[in-house]
Amino acid sequence: MSRSGFYKWKKRGGDPPKDRAKVLRLVQGCHDAHPSHGYRWVHAYLKRSDGITVSAEYVRRCFLYLGIRAETKHQRKDRERKARDPYPNLIFSTWETVDRPRQVIVSDMTAFWTRSRYWELALYFDVFTKQIIGRGLTKRRGWPGIYHDGLEQAREEIERSRAEAVGRLEAGSGDICVLHTDQGSVYTSKAYNEIIRESNIVRSCSRAGKPTDNPVNESLNGWIKEELFTDFGLYDKRDWEVEQVVDDYIEWYNAKRPCWSLGYMTPNDFYDAFMAGEVERRDTFAGRVIDPTPKFVREKLARAEADAESNAIGTSELLCFDAGVYVPLKKNSSSVYERDADSSSGVHHCHGEDGKSVYEA
């Protein structure tokens, strides 16, 4: 126990009441008489009228135990979200299906402090090669120009790369590029999207309040700031040095930094290897299945279905449960299915000859 916690307990008056049933009756009676008030008011009322020495937290737990709450017309109501997403999510959890450079570009803004000033940095990443192909930096809070500058750089790089692909890989020049961002006010603005209106860049947006819809950018932003501050000493740089340090870092990141997801190749080397035909060609992005269900949930359900099928043919043991409750069942001498007399669940239990327990619905 902490020192402050001990003295709070001592000041409060010692041990909790031994007659808890009496406190519960008082709380219930006060709630019945004044149903519009919550546990803090009930605590103050009972402390004044009945002299109880329990804390407000104790009364809150009494509320939970009794299953009661304040009755008021100002209750919070969950309403269906009326606003529609400005652009559909074309990715969800299909990041691993991206099969060529400049196919999916992601962007996000991250903020940081140096010793003397606040900065905002917008970066544009290629999901396939992990290259940074555009950036915008400002010390003006909320300035939209960094998004536009980065997008212009990214658009020029996409067009250059597409022309190179047509010349070296005989790829079609009409292939689309997906630009995936969150639903920030700049990313969804008309001025921002006017920049790519005449190009073959298609917009995609994460769902509102779902940063996990853009995990590539969120992860890279964290690593980049860690390296900028730890390896490049960004925090102690003067204002006129910050932009140069960021540009030097981007050049180093693209050309010299090994990336684990690329087999410890640098982003530029991986891009060159793909263009030279040294990276295996895949065609997975066009056949991706867009599903809002998280990938780990789908994998868990698939494993559960596989286990159920194995149990159906007797190749493995399976724990089956009804309504999420495991039921303790009794063992009999003949090793047959027997339901516990005290259980109302539809779960049956068998003890096999090897002593293992098998549960079946």
C-alpha cells in the first residue's frame, strides 16, 4: 500500500462496515426515494442523514451490486452515424496483397517538438517498396500546404515510375494508384483532391476513428520519429537546421536504411530489383477480398471451423461450449456421456479410457 493510500484510509475512519447488508438496504432505500440521483449524491445524503462512514466508491460498488443507476431523461443514447465516409475504404486488411510499386500510397501527418518549436510533418509512403516519395514540413500549426506539397511530389514520382515501368516492364500505363489516408479535413477537402482529379490516382479513406485501417503509416511514423530524435539528434537542432535534417534523413532512409519487411534490402534497392525483374511478380491485388472484419478475427474463426470439422470426424479433441460457459460434469464408471444434474446447459461430458475429458454440445 502506498503512503498516501494509508493516510487516506486512516483519515476516512478505518475499516469498512461489517454490516454490509445494512449499507445495501440504505442505498437501495435512498435510490427508491430519490431515483434521479447518482452514487455520489446518495453517498453524501446517507453520510449526512445516517452517518455512514463508507466512501463514494463503496456506494458506487453497491449500485453495481444492486443493479441500479440514476434515472434521468438526459441519458446518453447511441445513435446511428449519419455522416457518410467521403471515400470508400479500398484496402481494409489486404495490405499483403499489394504486388507492385506505386500501387498503393499512404499518407498521414505526425507532429513533434524540437527544443524551441512545434513542427508538423506529412509523409507519403509506397506500401510495396516502403519508399518515402513525398513530404511536407511546417512550423505553422494546421497549415494545409504540407499536404499539398507532399502530394505534388508523390504525383510526380508516380508518373515518373509509371513511365519507367512502361519502358522496362511493358506494364500498362492505365493501372490505377490507390492513395489511402484518414478522414482529416485536408485529405477530404476539394482543393486537395483537385490536384489528382486528372490523374489515375483513386482515393481511399480509413473509417472514422479507426487508425488501425492505416497500420503501415502509423508504424512507420513511429519508427521515423524514433530515429530522427535518437540517431539524428533532431530535438537539439535550430529552426533553420530542422528541414535539412529531415531531408537528409529521407535520403538516408530510402538509400541506406535496411528494412526488415524487404528482407533487409533498402527501399531503393528493392525498387530497382523489382524493375530489373529480380523480384517475383505476383498478381494478388486485383483479386483481393475487401472485408471490414479484422484479419486476426477471420483467422480465429477459420481455426475454430477447422477444429470443429476435425472433431466431427473424430481426429482431434474439442472443447464445445454453450453461451460461453464451460460446465463441470460428473464422471461415471462406464465412460459415457453424462450431464451434470446441477447444470442447465446443453453441454455433455465424457471421460475417455485415456482419462482425458471431452466436451460436446
